[in-house]
Amino acid sequence: MMNWNNFEFNNPEFLWLLALIPFIATWFFLVRKKETATLTVSSLKGFNTTSSFLPKLKPLLPIIRLISLTLLIIALARPRNVAVSKKVKANRGIDIVMAIDVSASMLARDLKPNRLEALKVVATNFVNRRPNDRIGIVVYAGESFTQTPITSDKGITRRTISEIKWGQLEGGTAIGMGLGSAVNRLKESEAKSKVIILLTDGVNNSGFVDPKTATELAKELNIKVYTVGIGTNGMADFPFSKDARGRLQFRKQQVEIDEELLQFIASETQGQYFRATDNSELQEIYDEIDTLEKTKIEEFKYYNYQEKYRYLLFFAGGLLLLEFILKNTLFRSFI
């Protein structure tokens, strides 16, 4: 059965020859008619008329020839069915570690509902768009901790992000330790590309690892670091204590982010520095990082051709043979 959805002509230019068929037909039925001798008699009496119907069938010969010629032209155009199969192959992908600041300042309300919760939404969306990559989570405050090693299981990564909370680590902001832990997660990676997304809302004020030392290590291991400073420009509501019921109390404080350090880390590792002052900017930053770091996907197409011209040649040859037989048998005495 012909599959018209996958039908094509390999040499369609030959189909223009079909325009000659009407002219050839005219030559067969008009020009040759004038060249045929006729004999007029007053009576057919005395002639055998039992086969008088054969002359009436003589025009079948040029019709058969025209059909054969038409089929030969179509055969020259190489009709065929094309079956296309696809195979998608991803390379070894990208190994990514998100190093997330979970210090108390991440509860500031300049992003809604606060910086940490806003980040968790954006980070989860980022993970959902990276099906071919392995992702790990490092959290840090006054110390650092690997929440999830790099894994291809996105369910584990999403669950880890949803369970990130403030108060699980010693207070402070140890940027050097957060970066160092992330680098340590990637040092054995064999991925073609290794990336750290380091997010903080403050300045390095604790920890025993110098951020610049961690940066040099990342550089030696060809790890690219994207740094993100999160927080508005100016004043924001920061938590400063708890009331008798254990509820956080907030007050206005100046937002301080060590942008110079973050720019240095990004520049030294061939990454980029971003500043997120609200929810929409934070989402746009992760969207841009998602665009910059793409896993190469290769699509291979395999074509299976089923040639149909052989059937046309066979049919055309059969018609020409039929014409030859009729011309030299039944119609021999009329030619």
C-alpha cells in the first residue's frame, strides 16, 4: 500500500516531460490519420466482414504506447516512499552544583515571601529544565554541608531543595567554605562541563577557607562559577530576634553584598556575576544561566527508501510487449 504522507519523487524535474504527452497524442491521432491511405468501394458485397471490428480497435495501439511513455517518464522521476526514523543522543552532559547561602539574612523580606523561599522556587524550575544533567546541592552559612551529591535523579534534587531551611548550620556567611565544598563535589567529575552556581546575600565573615583560595582551586579544575548576589539595593527587613512565642522579629537594615568578591570569583573561572534585587530578576538570572549552559543534544535521522519505479518499468514494458504482439498478429494486415 502506498503511504502518501512519506511519498516523494527523487528526480521530479523529469515530470515536466509529461507536458509533451498531449502533443504526442495529437501527432498520433491527427497527423498520422492524414498519412493513412483509404480505399472507397461502392459495396462490401463479396468481402469477408467477420473481422471488420478489428480496424476499429487499431487506435488502441497508440493509446497503449502513450500509456507506456507516461509510465516511463514517471519512472524516470524515481517515485519512492521514505521511512524516517530518529535517534536522539545527548553527550555526557553537565555536572552542576548549586551552593546556596542559608544564613539568617536569607529570611529578609525584600524578595517575596523571603529570599530563601523565592530561591527555592527558582532553583526547582531550573532543575526541571535540566533533564540530561547531574545536579548537586551544597548549603552553607557559618559552615558548609553537602545536602545532595551530584545526581541524575531529579526527584531527589527537587526534594532536597524543598527541604532547605534556615537554622540547620552555624550562623555567619562562609562564602569560601561554600565554594570549597562545591568544588570538592566536582573534583572527580568526568563531565565535559562542570559548573557551580554560588548564591549569597552577604559578605564573607566566617569559615576557615579563603574564597580566593577556593577560586584558584576551581580554576585549576576547569570549573566555571556563576555567582549570584541576592538582595535589593538599599534597606530591607532583616530578622534580628525572636519574641516570647518564638516568632521572628524584623527591622530595617542596610543590604550589604560583597559584589567585588563575587565578580572576582566569576571572572577568574570564566563565569558571570549577576545581581538579583527582586523575584523576577532572580528568575531571569537562572533562565540566562540555563541558556548559557546547554547540554549538546544530537539528533540522528535514518532514511529507508522503498523505490517504486521498478513497478512502473515492469508495467510499461508489459504494455510495449502487448503493443508489439498486437501489431504483429491481430492488426498486422491493417498496418
